[in-house]
Amino acid sequence: MTTTPEFRVRVNGVYMPEINIRRKDRNPQGDVQLWVKDYDFGWFHVDDNEGIQNGLPKFVVEYRDEDAWALVPDDMRQASTDKGWNVTTAEGLIRVLWYAGVLK
């Protein structure tokens, strides 16, 4: 029996308690989009293409595979500079979750 890995997601350094993958305009043929829920702002769309200013994206998306992170020895976790967080894009996160079996 396999279990689905547990992931944590941050956007611009803020933990997002919930994420949702939706089809653009709710169209079954549309592109998939990453939506996240913030405690203060509620649901919002994280777009890799919107809001690029000075060559930097508006959103910095990070994820951590909690199951894999738990297997790292304590001394290595304490010495880690990134604390297991991986920087990606919204599209990259969707791919990671798909390949990990979190999304169907």
C-alpha cells in the first residue's frame, strides 16, 4: 500500500494552507492554473506570466516534500540553508505534484 506524499507550499515566503488546481475559465480543455488560499486574502491565482517587474516574477513559489524532509537526519536539517524548500514556478509545482501522484 502506497501513500500520497505530503507537500507544503509557500508563495513569496508565506505558507499556503490550501492549494487548488483548476482549469482556466473552468473549461475542460483549458490550461491548468495554480490557486492558493491565504489566511488573510483568501483564494488567488498564481500566474508565472503576470506581474513580471524588473525581470523578476511577481510570485516566488516554493514547495517541500515533508515525507522526504522527515528522512533527512537532524544534523543535516539544522545545517541546511534552504530547510528543504525548493523554488519553482506555478507550472513547475503542478508538474511535481502530478509526478508525485498527488494530482490525478
